[in-house]
Amino acid sequence: MIYLSERAVSLQSELDTVIFDMDGVLVNITESVRPALILSVPTYLREVVGWAAPDKLFTSEIVEMFKNAGGFNDDVELACAIVLNYLVKSRENGEADAETLNLLPPSLTRYATRLQQKGGGLKNAEDICLEHYDWRERDIIVRDYNKTKIRQVFREIFGGSRCNELYGFEPEYYKGPGYIDKDSNLVDKSKMPVRQRVGLLTGRTSTETVVGLSICSLSDEIPAEFRVTQDDGYLKPNPTGLAILASKLDCRKAGIYIGDTRDDYRTVRNLNAKETLPPFLSALVLTGPAGKANRGFFKKTGTDIVAENVDEVLGWINQPTAAESAPLEALRSI
């Protein structure tokens, strides 16, 4: 059942622009991006640093805690934050076995909680991990903290045999199949808006985005000029990418951004705070890796809409009036 705030109901008839996130909204990443992120950390620790580290070093639920802390629209930056935590714990305990380090404090759960208190993001993660060390100790720790290599490892795992096609290099540390081939479609193309202009704001690279849109059969519906990707340099919750799309799509009355994370909501909130464009609604769907477990959390963020999936949001958008919209779970401001 869809949740709608009073603000969403009041703006429904004004919507002339619909902008989508990709991962967890149009494309199911439960078996692709998420396991690639989880595998990238132990692979880096084994293949680059030289540790012992099992593939199942931590869970998707742990990842979701960091996502809910905010500031990790780029999954590689989240991998960096987790790698650094292990490197610091290794320095403190003289241990080079990642599974053993999991048994020692602070836990990844505690780390994520502290990070949420500071506002999330890689910069805050680095501050938390290194705050008690002088420059000499920091230099020792960061010798193995190579963010460029961490990105390379993630891309090798995600791209697999398509690594050169997607990123322009051949795999060095990972030789298995690419997880991008496990992407799957989440959207019913027949429900795409007919009265509104559409665009895409995603944390994927442009080449990854091409693959995702192909899976959804939406390449023609969302042409390149109406896409903002990681390559453009505007990572959420920075609202610049959303503002660029709103302008390109000639948003005049109201828009909506459909995402699946706290950062997607924060992006809309930051855009609305500028008051230089028509108002935007934020819609969060429950088809990300955490699924329906995020329903309560999303409501508490203050988002305008919480829905089971993108098709449910599109069904509401396509209703001619608010009176004909889907049943309300609640009709109040949150």
C-alpha cells in the first residue's frame, strides 16, 4: 500500500517532470551491485593488502546501516570506508586476518552508528577512523588505503569479462563473471508517464547506465541528454544533478524524484531548500536490497511517498486526480 503525505496529494495534479534513480528503482541490484560491493572489501584485503579475508566478511544488512547513515551514493566510497576501518583495527591489534578483526571492537555496527551521528559519508568515516592518530601513525595506516585500487577491484568484480567495455581496462585482481550480468528489470514499461517529461539521476557511470536502461528497455524513453550519471560529478545528496535535469526537462510546475535510499530523499530536500526551481516530491520505493524493512525508516525521514515499487508510484502519477489515487495508508504530513 502506498503512503502519501498531504504535500504529495496537493502537488499530484501539478507534476510535469518525473526523474528516476536507477539502482533499486528501475534495476534490481540485490544480486548485482550489492554483492559486488560486499565482495570488493575482502578481495582488496586479500589481493592487494595480502591478508586472509573470507568472501562473506559482512552482510547486506551491515551495508544498509551505512546507506542509512547517508553520504554513500557511490558504493566504492562505502567500500573505502569499510576497508579503512579494518586497516585501523589491524594497526591497533597487530592482526592481519579480517575475520578475526570482526571479533574485536569496534564492530561495523558501532562504526555505522557513529557515522550516522556525524552525518555519513567517506570524509566523516575517515575522520572517525583516524581521529586519534598523529600524522606518523596515519601515514603507516594509509599506506594500504589505496582508494584508486579499491575502485579498480570493485569495477573488476562488477564488470567481469565486460570490464574493458565498461571501464577501459582488463581485470587484474578478479577473474570471475561480472555481477552486472545479474542486474534485472523492476519497471513495467507500459506504466511509464505519458503526460510528464522523464529523466534519470543515477550514481552509475554512463556505461553502466547504458546497460541498466537496456535491461529495462528504456534507452529511447530516457535519451542521453536527460541522464545525469556519476561521470558528471554530482553525487547525491548534492542536488546539482537534479537541478540540471529539472532545467533540461523544463520543469515548470512540480517534479518528483523516485529513489530508494535516504540520500535520494536528502537530494530532493536540498533542492527544495534552494527555492530556485518548482517544488519536487521525494518518493522512496522498497525494492532496494533491504526491501520492506526500510518502510518505517523511510517514513521517519520525512519523504513524501513510500511505495512498494516504482510501478506503484507510476500508477499514482498516472491517475488524473488525487481523488482517484491509490488507497492512502496515511493522509497527513510526516
